[in-house]
Amino acid sequence: MADKKTDNASLPSKIAIRRWLLSRMGFEEVWVLDTCTGLGKIWSAMEEHVTIRQWTRCDVKPRRAGTLAMSAAEAVQAFPLAVYNVIDIDPYGEPWEAFHLALGRLTRPTAIFLTHGHVMQAQVASASLRLAGLPTTWDIPRTPVLSAFIAEQLVSLAWNSVDIIHSAKISFPRVTYYALGVQPKA
């Protein structure tokens, strides 16, 4: 049976992890770069908990008026990240390429939310292999174990660019949510 993609199947968990990190960072007002907006359910729900001063919506397949047609990687490269104190990368699949593109461009404390979808027939993107330092030409079985290993490696590599001041992770069988409060290295 094929795995069905489901938007926000765990919306309460997504809201909880966002509320937790924003509270820890003392962010009552947010400027959000939402790179995988979908229908906008996450940040629409977050409007009950924080003041959203700016919400830039992007998605590879926009489904809502005002959403810019661009990938997460394109979004974190196109916008001046100094404007935002929240970057949300909530794709189907892997957030790693966009996450690492954003890290070197941060200029202020930022809340970063990542969603890493994983299924039994794990797909590990070539970009993720490269970021983890593994040759894309190797015939490595792309299994859930490899996917989880690469995820942990790529989160830990963030220390090369930023200091992680707060972090949380919620794991389910098909998806893991990360919340990282980061600040640029001094």
C-alpha cells in the first residue's frame, strides 16, 4: 500500500512544539518565513498564541491566494533572513537542504521548525547525502535507519554555524518534528 501524504495529521503536536519554543525564546511577536505553507493551518492556529507581524507564505504548489510558488530552499535563499525570527520548514520528506542553506544566513536569534517525514520505504535525497558527507555515487540502501542517522547528523552539523540555545523533538512512526532555537555564533 502506498503511503498517503496527509497535511498536518498531527496539528496539535505541531502547535505544541511551536508554542513551547516561542515561549522559551520569549517571542510574543513573530515574523515568519513559512516555506511549506500548504493551506496555512499551522500559522493560522498560531495566531491564537502569538502576534504575527509578518507571515511570508511559500509552497512548491500554492493552494492559497498570496502564497509564493517556490521551494523551501528557494525561499530561504531569496528572502533577507534578518527580517524573520521564525523559519518554518514543514515539507513532505526532508527539510535538510533548506535548513542548511538558512543556517549560514542567520543574523539574529531565530526559532526554526523542521518536519522530517519518513516512511518504511525511506527516500533519502541526494542533497541530504551530500550534506552528511556521504558520496551520492555509493550504492547505500536508503533505509529508515539511514534516514534517521542522516537526520541526526544534519541537526548536529548546525553547531558549525549557530549556537543551539533551545531544542525539542517529537517523533512518530512516520514523522519527526524539530524545534531549534538558534543564534548566530559570536
